[in-house]
Amino acid sequence: MELKLLEAFAVLSEELHFTRAAERLGIAQPTLSLQIRALEEQVGLPLFDRIGKRITLTQAGVVLLKHTKQVMQTIKSAQDELDDLKHLYTGTLNVGMLSGDLDFRLTNIVIEFHREFPDIKLTLQGSVNIRQMVLQNQADIGLTVLGHEDDRIIQIPLIHETFGIVTSERHSLADRIEFPFVDLHRLPLILFPKGFVGRDLIDSHSDEKGIRLEPIIETSTVPSIINMVRNDLGVSVFSRQLIESIGGDDLRFIPLVDPTPFRDIGIIYRSDRYISHAARSFVNKLISRLKHLR
């Protein structure tokens, strides 16, 4: 099978539309139709069911697509490794991370990395769905909440985070040693919007306890929440490790109990993708700088 035929098949399998697939490939629609017909002749089975203007993958198409993706990924990994040998200290590195981590955890690591690899173009992307970014090759590596085991993903644990409420030093709760989770809904809360990883973790525990959290303010950035807490607009919920990274004597961290929410943060990357020298160096810096936060 010719590689260009498999590439045309893969794009058409994503688009399920000959015109759009041809545009993506930069070829004419009749040419794409001829390529798919040639591939079907080589396979000896139809790869698409054509129902009017709609097309769907046949069972043979599903099987071939699974192996085509593996072939394409192998070729890309080979090219990446060869490029890495030619340009050992140049190129690009895309890192996906939880929103807010760059502000208080990673800035110094990025500065060190840039000084060591000044010719690497480093792109840092905040997101709530980093696993998907890595699987879709939108990020070379990710720093995110670790989840269930997945053969497609390598996971390196870094930080075990425990959560509590954060107040200003002047707040009436500032001297508390701990705070019961079931009373969280009684506080004036400043939280991330729903859909953010930290918010969803807290909401899942509140659902289990049968309580409903109704924040007085929702905002999507860590600095804005911290500034509001410092000015006594309300209290928030963060991990102890993040508050320690932020620092300052004007904040108080009070552990939540019964339950104490937690999550594990780590590095992820695709198991079938070549990891460049620069990416490995960045991963090693993350490990050496963040593991002490456990």
C-alpha cells in the first residue's frame, strides 16, 4: 500500500466528506476518489459505504484505519527522532499544563530551560483537557491530573495534592486547624467556574455529601482569586502545595476534613511518540523541581 493512499484514506475517515477531505489534502476531489478506489482494490474490500452524499466506514475501513493511525504515528516518530539528531538543541516543544501552574510553579523552571536551550521555541498552553491535547499531538508533554491507566499514555507521578480552604490572615477562620467539608457551603466562596479541574474535584465531593456549593464569585485565574481572598471578599479552595508555592504571610491554609479532597499531578506523554532531547530535559527539570512538593 502506498503511503499517500493511506494518508488520503485517513483524512477521508476523519472528514467523511470527499470535498472537505480533498481540500485538506490539497488535491482535486476526482483524484481523491481515484486514490480511495485504488486502495479498495488493493485491500479487496470496500472501505466506505456510500449512501447518497453521506459516507461511513465499513468494518474493513475500521480495521484499516486502526492500523493506518499506527503507521502514521510510527512514521512521525521516526521523522521526529531524525530531526532531533540533526537539530539537537533547536526545534519546538509544546507543553500543556493546568491553568494557573505557570504563574506560581513553572516560571523558574521555564527560565532555567530557556537559558539552557535558548534556540528551542517553547509553547506553554493552559487547558482543562490536557490528556486529549497529548493524545491528539497538540502537546508533546503535559502536566496534569493523573487518571486511570491508559496504554497510550506514559504517566510520571510528581505531586500528591491535598485541599483546604484559603483565607486572609484577618479572616475569622484564620486560626482554625481544620474545617469540615460539610460546612463548606456556608462560606462565601470564590471558585473556578464549573469545568475546571479543581472545581470539578470539589463539586464531586459536595455531590457525595449532598450539599450544593453556590460561589459568590467565579473566575478562571488563580491570581484573581488570590487577590480577592487577600482583600476579604471571600474564601477559596486550593491545594496546600499551590498555596505554599504562592507564599506570603497574609494567606492562611486550613485543611478540609471528612473528606480531605486530593489529586495526583504528574507528567504525561504518548507511549508511541518519540520524546526529543529537549522534551526529556524539560521533564527532568519538572521532576527535580516539583517532587519536593509531595
